[in-house]
Amino acid sequence: MDVQLYIYDLSKGLARQISTVFLGTQIDAVYHTSIVMEGIEYVYDGGIKTVNPGGTHLGKPLEIKMLGKTELPMDVIMEYLESLKEIYTAEAYDIWTHNCNNFSNDFATFLLGTGIPEHITNLPQKVLNTPIGRALQPEINQKVDQKQHRNGGLLGIENTANAPKTHQQIAATVRLPTTMIELEKTLQEAKKSCAMIFFTSVTCPPCKKLYPLYDELATETAHKAILIKVDVSRCFDIGTKYNIRSTPTFMTFLHGDEEDRWSGADPAKLQGKVRMLTQMAWPPHPHELLHIPTLRNTNGKAVMYSKVPPLSKLKAKMGPAAEDAAVSGVLHFVAARTDEGAAEVRLPDLDLFSWFLRQAPSKLPTEIMFTIVDLLRVALVDPRLSGYYAEEKDHKTIAPLLSYVNDLKDCPYSLRLVALQTACNLFSSSLYPQHILCCPALTEPIVRLITTSLLDDKHHNVRVAAASLSFNIALANSKIRAEEHHEGLPEGDQIELAASLLEAIGVEEESAEALRGFLLAFGYLVYCMPKDAEMVDLLKSMGAQDTVLAKQKIFPDEKLVQDIGKVLLGKGLE
């Protein structure tokens, strides 16, 4: 997929003519940029907007620069773009430090591994380096604020094109097929679950009153049912095939076969039918009938280790490595992000930093590697940076780094701890969990790191960090299990992780924090597991219930001991 940079000159050539006289330095243009892919232009102005390429009031771009080709699937790109929307908000806009060019740079870095030309991103600082630029900064800021308030963005650009939807958005949206082929394809998607077709017409007022409810039901039943809407006044062939004589008419399909049909604009009946249909397609798991509120929540947040150490001390411990351009760039990024917030700092050269990380284990002593991994840990808190590594081909930077820690004969406590915390911070990007669970190159070193750390009887912090990473994995798997009705983490890895957690639970006698982490991770692995899973027999043969309940004497205040030991491993395994 081609990735293009559209470059505009907001001054329409005036900057080139008068900048030297006015500012004392040559400026070729007042740059405004955007990223163009697949016939859509992505731009930051009052939030991230999508428009037809070159179709705004800015007219044609000054230059169209081919940045390269991306192999990333559109669904992944759109999910990453959704994460950028939390950083590139209307309120966060700053003409000097957080503008359209910073957005283009971050987006291009994710897509291609490299950003946009530096003479564009460095332009604001070039202006501020002049006395006139600094003198005019307050007045320019005031005028920009006024324009943003009046236009909803500096340039007043409005959405004129629909961006592709993410997998989650598609699942939570009513489908609108316009041909028989599109409808049949959509029904085929629902062959293992269920679907409903709402036959409507542009001339049917009762139908229109049901539209908001139908949209809400599509969101409510995302990943469980596909809700479809067909306008028979425009799709005559579909109406004829299904013998639709009046609107609104509804049809339901269960596992590919027609289940029910009715007509009439009854909201309560529609709501009841949809919910009954999804229950028929997805009967509740026996565990869902148990009273374990903690484990029913799959929308919990992953554990992150975001505390930034004193960077001056960290830099001093790095020695000469701190002066490497790759490292100094990330140090600056972390410092600026800490002081000014994510919205005020652009990504460092991640390609350069990745190369450094791949070379470091063979060149640096372990005490220095600790500082490098710790720097990576705090940098990964930013979803832009973790999103970049989530989609790196073959995970060629992160996976070998974790394997390096695993392979050290006598791994220092500090390095093992920050490696665990770094792995936890991978979850800052919504793109990473799927890779962590499903990519053997990444899953294997992470599971190995956990299982070799859970029983560290000398370091409480290592056990807690291993529990946190286990929890993040188990929670991510539980969410896939609940929403998409399949297992994310392979069964063998689940069994290895559960067995290790159960052993850790059995020997934990000191740390209530570690025990709670073990129990939560273990509970999420077991809750709603497939009824025919090998883990059922394993838990029974290992005496899992007795192991958990035995903790009640040492940790009488931990409610999860009863919830998991008595309820989940008792009634839940009957």
C-alpha cells in the first residue's frame, strides 16, 4: 500500500519571498502536511480528520512526496490511528510543538519505520530561534487560539471521507449491504453464530423510529450477532428473494438457517428477539452463573510500570552508551514526555533505537543493559512507541531482548525485574496483546520469563512483576474468549502458565500483593475456559482447590481465596 505525504504551503509562496528580510533566516514555506493512503487523506486539525485527497479549501498540495509502501493490514492501521486520537485532540493542538506535521511524522513512523523530512518538523523551532519569531510567539498563539475556537481547528478542515473501520467498529455496527452478493457474504460470516436482517424502506416512518435502537443493539451484541439493514426500495432483488411484502420486517438466522420472521415496529419485541437470538447462539458458560464479580469484568486495565527514574542518574549509569544518538534521542523523548506530556513531544528515531537494542546484548555488560532496558520500559508507556514495536516484522527487537534476559546464567535481579516490567508495558498499545498471545516468537520468551520468575523467593518485587505480567496475559486472553469466542493463548501455554501460577500460590507465604496477583492471573485463565479443555483434568489432578484454599490461614483477608478456591475450583469444576 502506497503511503504519500501531501505538503502544502499555507503562505502560498509569501514565506519564501519575505522570510529573510522579516525573520533574518530563509523559510521556503509554512508547511502543512497530511498522510494519504488508499484514496483518503489523514490530517490533524481540531482532531484527526479524514478528507478526499487535495479536496479541502487549501487546494492542491505544493508537493506530493512518496514516502514508501506499508505491508500493514488496514485494520491494524486504523486501530493504531484510534490510539493516536487520544493524543492528537483538538485541545492538545500547539502550532509550535504539536501540530499537523507532528501527526504526519508519528503516523509515517508507524507505517514505514521512518518519519517525514526533518526540515518540515523542525520549522517551528527554526522560527523560534530568531528574535522576531520569539517576539511574535505570544501574538501568534493568541490568533491561533481564536481561529481554533471559531473554526473548530486552525484551518477549519471538516471530515469529508469515511475512513476504513477497525475490526471492533465493524463488529459493533449495523451492516448495510446493497447487493445480493454483499448480503450473502455477510450472512456467511454469521454462519457459526447468528444474524438478523431488518428490512426497511425509505418511505417507512415506523422503520426510521427503530433505527437508533437497532444501532444500540448492534453495539450491545458486537462479536455475538451480526445485525443487517436492507432498504428494499433500493434493493429490489433482495426484497423479492425474501418475499418482503411490508416494512418493517425482520428475519433471524441461527447457525446459517432461518430461525424466525415477523413484521411490525415493536421496540420491546425487537429488543427481546435480539437478546434471545444471541443467547441461543451463545449459551452462557456455567462459570457465568457463578458469583465471581471480579472475573466477570474483562474490561480491566493492564498493569503498567510507568514510574520514570531520575533520568540524570540513569544516564550516568549508562556511561558512554548514553551519548549514542539512538539512546540520547529516547532519553530526550522520555524527559520531554515527562515534563510536557505526550502531546508535546514527537517520536524519536525508532529505527535507529531498534538497531541499537538489537546490537546491545552482544556489546554491553549486564549492568549497562539494565539501564537500557529500563529506558525502553518507560518509553513503551507511550502507545505510539509500543504500537510501532507491536507491528515490527518478526518482533526482531523485543523478542531477542527478552530471550537475552532468559538465557543469562545468573541474571541480575535488577535486569530481570525491569525486563518483566518492560513486558508489562507492551500492553500500553491495543495492538500488542494479539501478538503476545498468538506469535510464538514473542509468546515463548514472555512465558519463559514469567515461569522462571514466579518462584523467586529472594525478591518480592520480581514475584509481583511476574504476577502482573501473568495477569496482563490472562486478562487479554479472557477478553478474546468473551468477545470473540475463541482462545488467544495456545492451550499448551495456558497449561504451563496455570501450573506455574498454582505452584507459586502454593509456596507464597509472605507477600499479600504477590498472592493477589497470582490468584487474579490464575482466575482469569480458568474462568470460562472451554469445557473440554485439558486444564480441567489437570487442575483436578494437581489438587488446585486445596492448594488455593490452604492460603486462607496465612492470608485471611484475601477474598479471592474463597472466590477462586471454593467457587471457581469447586462449583466451577463440577
